[in-house]
Amino acid sequence: MKKMSRRNLLKSGTLLGVGAISAGPVAPDMKAVTSARDHQDGSGSSVRTLGSGKNAIEVNYGLGLGCMGMSFNRSYIPERNKSIALIRKAYDMGVNLFDTAEAYGPFTNEELVGEAISPFRKNITLCSKFGFHIQNGKMTGGLNSQPKHIKEVVNQSLTRLKTDHIDLLYQHRVDPNVPMEDVAGTVKDLIAEGKAKHFGLSEAGPASIRKAHAVQPLTALQTEFSLMSREPLQDVIPVCEELGIGFVPYSPLSRAYLTGYINERTVYVATNDNRPTLPRYKPDALKANWKIIDVLTAFGNQREVTAAQVALAWLAAQKPWIVSIPGTTKLAHLQENLWSSDFQFTPEELASFTAEITAIPITGDRYPTPQTK
Ligand SMILES: NC(=O)c1ccc[n+]([C@@H]2O[C@H](COP(=O)([O-])OP(=O)(O)OC[C@H]3O[C@@H](n4cnc5c(N)ncnc54)[C@H](OP(=O)(O)O)[C@@H]3O)[C@@H](O)[C@H]2O)c1
């Protein structure tokens, strides 16, 4: 797995966006790399580790790239070749963790990611997920983590991803109809067969995490976590800490809200966006919660960083084993998000910023029905 930090990227101009996005990947020169963070904390690296021991994965920048929005649920879908080029550009910039799922599309996002990463497949951590019931190519809203089904759909994912293994295979949602021990046992079999390398859960509660981890140690829990959704700090993050499991916040920018990019006037592509169905994205909630954007913007302005960068840096500040996966379709946003790894809160800043944010009540639930089980 390639490791990096950032100074050589700054030197080479890669991260500054010099040159157009190319379809051909150029492996970053990892040798000369030193990051701005190296100077700040002496840690010598902006690499973060998810999971422990032989289940550990190292992640450059401490950030991965969420690929879902390139095909699914985020309104505008760029031309396929543009998204392939963006994923390859991310790799050129040192990104080495890419997140997808069979449910995104469904299927089309895995096909896109599989093609995009094929030239450098061995050098990256490829993450995908199973667990939804998909019928005739359509999401039904139901779940299916029956062992036989998992084995079938993982084979299909491997074909779409053009690979013989998934580095981090997640169960997308806990299936109340299948004992967690059976799910973990099935993933253990897939690991023994070489079809998966590591195991993760998404939106699993403490009891599910413990049951799974006892059968097949987990590398990561992927759950929504952002300044708008801070519940994991109370329940699952302490369990991850106790068991040595990494934590991957999904929707770390609260689906663009924390960037200040969307507001109550935003018009979504109704056929390809789940935000209008989520209580927190109703116009009244967007308006009521704007005080959070004001705090982010004021804090960032005084430190020459953007609201998005503050939001990502706050997540990274919670634990050294947190690796967010912001999604984007734009090189400028990718650069901005990766640069967040160079900003670190001082302990005093973190305390006062967190106090200011937590004093603001959040309007609107994150989903219409509870997700975590
Ligand atoms: N496990 C799960 O159940 C689950 C659920 C949802 C998502 N995920 C994973 O998490 C990843 C990220 O989640 P997400 O897409 O829901 O939310 P997100 O990362 O919080 O937000 C993505 C949105 O923010 C915008 N954005 C990103 N960076 C920006 C910046 N610097 N400035 C302005 N806008 C910016 C993107 O638009 P642009 O394209 O315009 O940048 C996109 O609309 C997904 O790709 C997926 O891999 C997992």
C-alpha cells in the first residue's frame, strides 16, 4: 500500500491543480514527500490507520474518496469519463482509499470505480458493501444479508469492480433477520477464500459491533458522523476505541450542507437525490440550522480555511483513527478537502469551537426512520 504525505505534492504543483485532469494515472513519487503536518506535530506523516494488528489499513491524508455521488443520490451525474479521470487524478494526488457499494446506482458506481482504479488496483484500498435487497436492478428499500445472498452478490461486485478481492467489505445495514454471527462468519469465509481482505459494518450499534468483532475482527465502522450528526461520539466511537476498530464518517460534510453550498433555495434532481426525502434537508430545517454555517465560516475566515475544511478537520480532531470519506465530483473540492488534513485545531480552539457548535440545537432528524441497529 502506498503511503504519502503532502509536501512533494505541493512542490510538484500536483495538488495546486497545475495541469488538466488526465485519464492516465501517474503514481505519485512517495519518496520525497513530507507534509505541512510534519512540521506542525512532528508525527512525520499524515497517514492514518484504520483497525488494529493484521486487520489494519493505512490511509493517506487520513481521508478517502467517497465515490457514490459520481453516480447516485447527489443530483448532477458527470460524464462517466470525467469521473474516471477524477478518480485517477485523486490517485495521482496520493489518495489511496476509495469507497463504493453495490447499492450505488445500483451497480453503476461499482462499474465506474472498477474501471477507474484498474490501472493501479494493487496500490489502493478498495471498499465496497453488501446488504440491500436489489430487485431487477432497483433498490426495494429492503435488506438482505442472508449468507447465500452475500456470497452471490460479492461475486457480482468483484466482476463489476474488475478485481479478485475487496480490501474492506462492509455490511451496508444490519439485517434484523440474520444473526450478526452468521454475517460475520460469511465474511470470514470470504476472507479465507481471498475474496475480501477486511471486514466492516455500517450503521451498526454497540451490540452488533461486539457480536461481529467476536467472530471476525472488524477494521472499521462506517457511520454518518459530522458536526450535524454527533451521536457516534456517545455510543459507537467509545466501543470502537475499546476494541481497536477504526471509524469512517460517511456524509462528513452533511451531504454538502456544511460547506455552505446548499440552502433552502437549492433545487435537486428529484430522480437522483435522497436529500429532499431527509428531514434535515427540508427548507425550514436548512434555514434553522444555518447558525452552524455561520460559526464554521467565522472560525475558518480567521484561519484562512473554508467551512468544509473546518468541518473535516473537526472530525479528524476527535480521534487519530478517524478517516472521513467526503464525496465530490469536482477537482477543486477534492483539493480543498484533502488540504483540510493540514489544518489542526489547538486544544483551546477545539474546546471553544465545539462548545459553540454544541450550543446550537439541530433541527430535523438525519433519516425518516432510525438506521442504526
Ligand atoms: N454507509 C452508508 O450508508 C453511506 C451513506 C452515504 C454515503 N456513504 C459514503 O460516503 C461518501 C460521502 O457521503 P455523501 O456524498 O453522502 O456526503 P458528503 O461527503 O458529506 O457530501 C458530498 C456533497 O458535498 C459536496 N462537496 C464535497 N466537497 C465540497 C467542497 N469542498 N465544497 C463544496 N461542496 C462540496 C459534493 O458536491 P460536489 O460534487 O459539487 O463537490 C456532494 O454533493 C459517499 O460517496 C459514500 O461513499 C455511505
